Amino acid sequence: MLDSVLVPQAREKPMAGPHLFYIADPMCSWCWGFSPVIRAIRQRYAGTLPIRLMMGGLRPQTTKSMDEAAKQKTRSHWEHVQAASGQPFDFAFFEREDFVYDTDPAARAVVMVRRSGMERALDYLALTQAAFYADGRDVTDEAVLADLAVQVGLDRGGFIEAFRSEDAKQETWRDYGISQQAGITGFPTLIAGDGKSNQYVAVSQGYQPADRVLPLIGMWLSKMIGSDEAAG
């Protein structure tokens, strides 16, 4: 199933060589825990192993505000992520009244930034995650998302215009659809592709620390090199 659906979207150029496919959500706490892992991968393989970012769709278009039970469940998740990853969290979030945990605006914002380049989108994802989890900012708010877009070099007015468009909504929901068709039910998910056959293999499904993920990527790349040498 992965092989048939994880293909470049119309706006994106095919990746000719080995690459990673990262399926995430900016308001997924385990993805926030995984943020240092993505940073470590980018640092180690800068310019040699590009990452294609796709939004998974955690709770898009949620309309019901969080009740006390939802807050307690979410807080428990955050505490587990903090313990596992060491990432900072602002637990004052749970003092908010009537917060609607709609993940669609932040995901759509990442997709809009992605139009100007995958590296910039990865930077923006990290900024959005830090704004929400560490700084307690409301990333369901268009104004906050626009402020963050300016930080990665985008024009505020142009971002807002694109963010509000029907085309933006459809492009974001295409991401969700691809993720569902691929059978991806949890985030973060990291998948490796060879860039030749459109065949993909899972590297990491769910949170794992960098000291586990980096060796897995290294092993996969070694196999890829060995296969190329054998074919040659």
C-alpha cells in the first residue's frame, strides 16, 4: 500500500535519490517529542538525504471544546512525551477555557509554507510545535500562524491570503487522504524511499529517540549502496 500512494504531489518535484517521508501533525505531542530526532537527521544528512513532509491529520475540524476528561487525557500524553523525550511543555495550557483542539489550521499552515520549499516547511513545523507546546501560544489562531510564517521569511499578507483559500484546504486534506490510504494510523511516522522504484519501507512508526533512529537510517542507506554496487 505504501508503494502505491506515497508519490509526489502535483506541486512537488520527484526525488530522484534516497529520501525520507515524514508524516506528522504540528499538534501531535509525540511529533513534538520527535522534533529533535528530525533535527538530528537534518544535521547529519544535510544535502544528501532530503525529507519530504506530509500532514497526517490528527484531529482536523474538531468543533467541540475540551472538557475536563479530555484535558486530563491530553495532559497524561504530554507528561509521557516529556518523560521520554525531555522536550519542554507549558502545562498552563490546561487552564484554558473552551479550547477547541482543531489541528487543521496548523497543518494547513505547514502545507502553505511547504509550497515555498520543503526545508522551510520543516523549519516552520518546528517553530509551530515549539510555539504551541513550549510557549503556550494558540496555533489554531490564524494571526499566530502568520506571525510564525514571517519568522521563516514569508510575507504575512501573502501567507494569510493563501491560508484562507479553498485550494489550501483541499491540498491539506489530500495529505490526510494519502496518509489514510497508506494505512498510517499514528504519528510520527518516518518512511524511507529509494527514489527509483517508488518502494518505501518504514524506518520508525511512533516515537523513538535519535540514538535508535539514526542507526536504522544508516543501515538502510548501507543496504541501498550495496544494492547499487551489486546492480552496477
